[in-house]
Amino acid sequence: MGKFNKQKLNKRATILLAIFLVLGFGTAVLRLFFLQVIQGEELRQKAVDQQLGDITVSAKRGDIYDRNGKVLAQSASVWKLIMAPVYFKTDEQRQYVADGLSEIFGYTEEERNALFDKTNRETYYVNVESKIETDVREKLLTFIDEMKEKEFKVFDSESGKYQNEKLNSNVLYLQDDYKRYYPYGDLASSVIGFTGSDDQGLSGLEIQYDDELRGKPGRTVSAINAIGINMPFQYEQNVDPQDGNSIVTTLDETIQSICEKYLEEAVINNKVANRAAAIAMNPQTGEIYAMAVVDGFDLNDPYTLVDKNKEAEVEALPEEEQNQAYSDALQQQWRNKAISDVYYPGSVFKPIVASMVLEEGVVDENTVFHCNNATITISGTDIHCHVYWPGSGNQHGNQDIVHALWNSCNPALVEMGQMAGTELFQEYYEAFGFSEKTGIDLPGESEDIFFNHEMTSLDLAVSSFGQGFAITPIQMITAISAIANGGYLMQPYVVKEILDSEGNIVKTTTPTVKRQVISKEVSERMNEILFGNVNEGGGTNGYVAGYQVAGKTGTSEKLNAEVDHIASFCGYAPYNDPQIALFVYIDSPRGDTYYGSALAAPVFASIMEEVLPYLEVERHYTEEELESIDATANTYIGLSTGEAVSKIEEDGYSAVVKGSGDKVIAQVPESGTKIPKGGSVVIYTDDASKEETVKVPDFKGLTVTQASQLAASSGVNISLAGAINVSNSVVQSQSIDKDSEVPPGTVVTLTFVGAGIGD
């Protein structure tokens, strides 16, 4: 029995040992499989990471240009200051560097102490400062040169003595970096956008095209020793950065500047509460020449509030509410009103409805529309025309489609809408692009707000004159451009080309037709009607002498507001071959009037007066216009007094002689200045006479005749602009403020608007 039991026990032990061996080796094999196969790549990467340090080298962000090659945004060279504190051997060395750098950068005591703490780190790489400008760089280079020559007492452990040593030359060095600059400051700020401290796009084109602009950073890969410290520079390997692509926009810096100039004037003169916007577009291609939003912000300093009243409001809040209020104010400041705001379009939408009924044959040139008592009743609701006033008896009476648009008659447009019906209205609303975003290549575009229920007859009625639904300004100008260009709805865009870092074109945007909305024949007829509206109808304040301008005014109630309005004007020129379309949008004017004809149309005219000649669009004056256009003053300086008087009179002006000399030494207006026909030229014959001045009178509210008489008696010349051919026009603004002291003969430009025109 004993022998049997012993054999049995040995057998069990063998089996157990085999099991343990199988389990042990099996576990090891499984563990090796897991480590080598399942986690192999991850562990290999960790091993590499433990042996290598990785420093990012900035890539140069691409530039942003206007269509003519003017730089709108660029990344200029700046520098990073890098410190390798592992080379410091004594506190004296650390103190010397900390003090020297603190003086250059203007550090406080606290900041200097923080820098001294950094000098005690066991590493080859500490970023001391970034975005260092050239002037500071020069100071740093001087300091680094001085540092390299300075000797410090360092204890030598082998000799047991102190000896003089210089700091390692690599303890401080400069590394290339880049900083974003915007040469034009606040120009087109809501379109261009800006970048953050890491050079990443945060708004506008900067964020829309961030992938193209930012490039690929380089790397400096260095070995790390056993205790995790970067090894010296001979162990480094550099991977060069790839510079970003540049973008060429469709924007024109000159047109943008003109738009912003006149918008700013309108905001100030009309006490505008919620900014203004303008969009200039090529109606044939969809290219955006300008997109202005006032007030703009400085792209080089985007986090400073431009509106000082808003800043004061924020500062007056309890401290716990200020951060959120400040953030909200900044977001509003950065908002691109031209594509992000929605509004009731008002009467500027009426050409869309007229195009619809003409295209579908619902009406023709002989159809009669009615404006009796300036009221029409739909579903039991009275809808008034803009001329309505209780008890006034104002009305447009019977009219055809041409005069209905010229009069901007609400009842007539309501009739057109009712004749078309809700289904057809919605079909054209979609066809003209209002039911979807335009897809412009900018961030933050909003969608329209349309009825969220089945459209009723009353809905259709108010929609027919541009109320009840909300759209964006970019949608409006794109739709009007379709009327102008033969009926084609174009894709609006802001970037025309993308260039690589060598300046080669890598991508080009070509004009895209989304669809044809109306026929060429209807387009041509609408162009004629809208041209007539500017010359004879309610849009005369948009008139520009010598150019065949077409357009339509708009005045609408503001969305979700009880008292505020939006004044707008959308037009184009020349009407028979449109080269530019312009939309002007003024939000919540709090001045004397809020009508689009009185506010937006003159701004439109002022902009077009400068932009059309800039685009080299040829003027074609009518005989009536030729009688009132200005000429250019010649040079009379150096002539004898008698010769000058004779020459001035030959040129068609009257001569005014100042002084007792016998030769002309100065003249007003100066040579090359525009001067009205029949105006006067003042010539000075001695220095004393040049001191004389006259006071500019107040021309505002005067007719052409009254202004001419006052100018003659005051000793100044006047140049006429705006709606000068409208019988009831009066001066809205003057280029030189009243009571200003000026030399006799100075030319004051007067801008006229049609008095009493409302829409």
C-alpha cells in the first residue's frame, strides 16, 4: 500500500507541475502576444517619445489680398526668445540673465522672479517670450552678445578652485516666428476676420479658409537623456515648416473704402442705432467687390470695443455680470451684418413680385391696378399705402405696372400677389434664392424666416410688399442681380484664387449660375422700369448724372421691434449692361426720417458717383445734364492780372481779383478742381490778399435756385450732386460745414434729395 500511495502521489505531483508549467508559459506567451501585437505600436511610440523631444516650429500663414494685389492681411516676421537653463552653473549667471531680460521686456518684480525660477529648470528649451518685434529683437541681440563675453566665477570641483568662465553661447537664442498684421486696420473687418494668439483663424475669411492659410508647422526633434532632459543641439533634427497658401479675394480696397466712408457719414448724420451695411457685387459674376459694416473694428486690436457707449454700459454693470456682457458686445461687434442679420426687406422686394407676374403672364403692360383711398382690404384687414394719412385723401388711383413700381404702391403690389396666388409666390420665392442660404464663402450666414404655417391670403398680401418674412442683405442683392443680368441667379463669392507659397495659382473660383429665374425679355423690361424709377419715380435720390442707374427703395418695420425701421436701396448701373450692383442697408435710424428714399438712396448715389468712374464705366450725359455738370479749373498763376481775367472769362467763369499786385500768385479754386459752369475764380495778386476769408452759409433745406443765389452772395462756389433734376429737391448735406471760414471762391458740394419722397 505504501509503495502504491507513493507512486500515486508522484503522478499527481507530475500532473500538477505540468499544469503549472502550461499555465505559466501560456500566460507569458499570451502576455508577449498582447504586448507585441496588440499594444506593440503604442509601446514603440512611447519608447520613441521617451527618447525624443519635439519642439514645434511655426509655419508662415498665407497672405490675404484684394483683387488688385493689395495686402489685406499678412504674417510678418517676429521672433521667439528661447532659453536653455541647463547651461547655467551659478545663481550669479541666472540673476544676470533674469535682470537683463526683465529690463528689455519691462517686467514687474513679480514677472522677474518668475523668470528667475525658469532659469533653475533642467532643460534645453524654455519659451521666454513670443511675437518679439524688430526693435526688441535688436536689444536682445545686443544683450546676447554682451552676455557671451561676460565672465563669471564658477567653482571647479577637480581643482577645488574658482575660475572665470563664460556662459554657454546657446543659453539664449532667437527662433523665427510670425505675427498677423492687417495694414488697413478696420477695413472690411467683418469680412477679413482675425486670428488668435496661436495664429488660428477665429472669424471671417481667416477662419473660413484656415486650412488653406495656416500651413504645416515644422518640428525640431531632439534626443532626451535618461533623466528626461533634452540633449544638446548636435542631437537635433529639423523638419522645415510648410508655409500656408495665400488667398486673392474679389474685394476691391478702393470700393470698400468708398462704401465705408459714406456709410459712416450716414450712421452719424441719421443717429443710426444699430449700424449699417452695404454690399457691392458684380451682378454678372457674383463677385463681391465690397462688403461694408459700420461700425467696423480694428483687426489688429479686435478685443477692444469700438462703441464707447457700449463699453460704458458694460462697465456700469455689477462686476459679476461684466464678463458676459463684454463677451456679448464683442460678438455683436464682430458680427457680419450683411450676411448674418435677417430683416423685412420692404419695398425693395417689390421688383421680385413684379418680375414674377410679368414672367408668368399674370399681368401685362395694360393691366390696371388700384390705389383708392390708399387702402386695400384683404380677409377683412385694411392694408394701407405709404401715402396713406387719415383724412388726407392721398392715393395713387389707377395705374399700370410701371407706375405701380415707380409709386411703390402697396395696394397695387397686393393685387399682383393675389392674382399670382400663394403657390406661385412661394415658387418664385424659392427660385430667387430666399428659401436657402446663398452659400457665400464666409462664416455665419443666416437662413431666412418664412411662415411656419400654410400661407394665407393675408400672408400673401403683406409678403407682396416685403413684410411678414425676413431675409438677409446678401440674399436681397443676389436676387436683384438676377433681375439685372438677364435672369440668372449667381453664386456670390469672396475668394477668387488660392496661391501657393511661391505665388502659383492652385485653385480658381469661376462664376456659377445656379439657375435662370426669369427670361431675358422680362429682365430687360424690369431694367427699363427700374431705370425709370430712378429718373422719374420714387427712386430719384439714387440718381447719378451721366450714368443710367436703375434701382428701388425700401422702408420696412424692424423685425420684433415696435418703432424702429430699416431704410434700404438696391440698384445697379448701367441699367442696360450692369457692371455693379449695390445694396445699402441702414438699421434703426433715429434722426428726422427713416425712409429708404431719404436715407439709403443718397448714400447709394454718393458711393456710385465715385465707384462708377473708378470702374471706368463710361458716362453718357443727357443734354439736360450737360448744362449742369462741372468743368475743371485751369491754371492762371503766373499770368498778369489782365491776362488772367481775360483767360478766366474765355473759360466761361467770372473773375474776382484780390490784391493790388500785377501778377497772379494764387487762385481759388486751384487748378484741376471741379468748378460749376458760370462759377467764379478768385485770383490773388499779393500775399496780404490771401488772408481774406468768407463764411460758408447753411445750405441745408434750400432748393437749387435758392442755394445758387445764396452762394453768389456769400462768395463761394457750389457743386451740385444728387437729385438735382427733381422739381422738389432740396439740399440734404454740404461738403463743408456751415460757418466754416474759407478762402473766397471755395467750392462747396451740395447733395440734393427729393423732398417729401417716402417709401
